[in-house]
Amino acid sequence: MCARAALSQSAKRNLAVQDLAMQNLAINVLLIGSGGREHALAYKIAQSAQLARLFIAPGNGGTSSLGDNVDLDVTHHSAVVAFCCAHKIDLIVIGPEAPLVAGLADELRKAKFDVFGPSKAAAQLEGSKSFTKALGDEMNIPTAAYARFEDVEDALAYVKEQGAPIVIKADGLAAGKGVTVATDLSEAEAAVKDCFAGSFGAAGHCVVIEEFMQGEEVSLFAVSDGKNYVTLATAQDHKRAYDGDQGPNTGGMGAYSPAPVMSKELIARVEREIIAPTISGMAERGTPFSGVLYAGLILTEQGPKLIEYNARFGDPETQVLMMRLTSDVLDLLLACAKGDMGTIAPTWSKKSALCVVLAAKGYPGPYENGTPITGADTLNTEATHVFHAGTKREGAELFANGGRVLNITALGDTISEARDLAYETVERIDWPEGFCRSDIGWRAIPKESK
């Protein structure tokens, strides 16, 4: 146990008040993760006047210019606690979902550290689709009709009874790839069999089958301290690998913010019917949600409905959000971690942001690692930023080290302007082994002329 854990309750309360009140307080931050989301968070955290030192575990080829990349096994919770003690960490920001679902935030809070990210129990909102569906039932949250199965034959019988189109989901974490929107019965049956055959590991031991909902998809983010919450900006991403929303689902091939389809009235309705009942329902269960609540929504003829929740920032949505955020991100993260969000009000640029993901050829299937990338390190300006995801450095050279590799993000007065600047920047990167979609923003740009 480190010295911080031995503070009296009174002393800890006094420190919490001082931390929030003293805007020039220098704090040490540990950011956990290695993707484009974490590079974007590091980019914004590094701009804070409150920051003393930033550590990123493990980070990537881009985050090393913003802080100290550290080789830390985040699955070894006691090692993370020991690191935080040794380096006098004041705030831990957990980026990916897997450490949250595994309970890392709980272990850090037991050691009396401030953590941005939900508990293991609250992270079930992402870690178990059936958990979220049950909460929706309790709180009358509009969502798709569904059934849950632990037996393949029962699931197949249900699919045959319901017909297609229909949606098959592995219940647990599957890196964004455990969902099949089946357009015919054979595809639906194959998806069910794949889940139970172990294609998604333990995530597919239980399967949720949902009705197919028709409409435009959009994302809304909210940050909650378990009691209060504030909504952030809207975004829309592009899940399919290829132009025209063709090909397999991916972790995301691009995004933009704001989403023109989301009016102030529609955002208020989503807050009233979906976000607020979720926050209150989780508190009533004794599992208050503290962190970022990422609502994947679909705008149906009956109104907005919840597709699913993520218990962390989106990727690549974080890249466009951090480009547009004009207030200090540490104010938001600290207030959430300390349970005192009553006066927090993030501010946003009126400009639009758009992100194009450069991925390794073959992604989301097999792809080659270790291919060299040149030209990516000289492209950052006030209006453009190349966020790294799957990269590594060997001396001065940069190499691909993952499926989604670079996230080229740009600001513009309109989404079309941001798109043009992003693609101009893509053309200046020399990486023959990479590919990207050429139509990021296709939903929003036609709306600009109306």
C-alpha cells in the first residue's frame, strides 16, 4: 500500500477540493491504452496547464512525443498499482474496454487513486449485451426487441421463427466484430453457429438475437460521475471496411463530428429517454456509472432507440471529439473521477472534424505487420493531426504494428472542408501497404446543401 492510501478521510476530502479549485495544480497522469483513441486523449491532456507529467501504457509510435510510453502489463493489476505509487500518479485514465471489464478501475480505487473509468460492475453495460438489454427493460429505454440464448439449437429455432433481416450478437466483448446484421436466414444461422463454435471466444458463449431496426445510426457521448452527467458532442462513424458501407464490420474506418442529423431537440430527447434513465437505473442497482457513456443510437420512424452502449470513448470518434474540444479535458476527467461534475461544462469549436483511418491491407482479416511508413511525422498543424493507432518506432523510423494504423484527422468550417483536408493529408503519407475508404462523411455532406 502506498502512502496516498493511508490518508485520513478528512485529508482526502480536503485534497479533492484543492485539486478541483487549483487550476495551476501540476498533476501526474497515467493513460492506459495503445490505440488512436489514446493518442487523441494524450494530445488533449498534454495541452492542459494542470499537467506535470504524462505516462502512456503502453502507448504507440505517436504518443511518445507527448509523454512517456511505459511497458506496463495492465492485466497485472498489482503492477499497475505499484507503478502509480512509485510515480505519484494523481489520475488514471483507462482507454480500452477490456481493462474496465476486468476490474482494473476497482483495484486502483481500492488503492485510493482517482480513476476515470467505470467499475467492473458498471462496465457490464459494454461487457454484456444481455445486461444492457435487461436494464433497458427495467427503465423502459427504447431499444430493439430481443431474446437471449445459451444453446445453439434454441437460438437457431428462434432465428427460423423470426426470419430475416435479423441481428446476431455475441454477448461479450469481441473487439467490435461480434455483430452480424443478417439479411437472410442462411447468414443468420451461420452467425449463430460461429458464435457458439468459439469464433469470438468466451464472448460468444451467450448470444443475443435482436430485431433489425431501420434508420440512420449516430453516436452520443455523456460523461457521468454516477449521479450527474454532461453530454458531449455527437459523431457518426463508418463501421464497414469498404466504400458504400460494404464488406465486413471493423473497429471503425472513419468518423466525423458533429452529426448534422442530431438536432438540439433530438439530443434532448435522447437524454430524457435513454441517457438519464440509464444513469439513474445504474445508481438504483447499486452499480453507479462513472466514466464516459457512449450511446450507439439508431434514428427510427418511432424515434431514437439504443443499439448498444460502450463504457469508454469511441475509436475513431475520440479523434474528432478531441480536435473539437476547446476546454481543458483534465477539468472534465478529474471532476468525473472525483465525483463532482456539478459545474462542468465542456466547450466545443463550431468547426467540424473528420477522421480517415488508414488500415493495413487485409484488415479486418489477416494483414502484414512491420511495413515502413514515411511522411506521417511532418503533417500536424492547427487544422490537421495524424493520430497513431497501430504503429511502433525503431529509432527514427516508423512501422505499422496493427490493423488500424493511422487516423488522419482534420478541422474545417464544414464537414466537406474537413474531408477534403483530411484526404489531402492522406495523400502525403507514403505507405503502399495501407488502404482507406474514400467516402468518409458521405451521410453528412449532402445535408450541408439543404
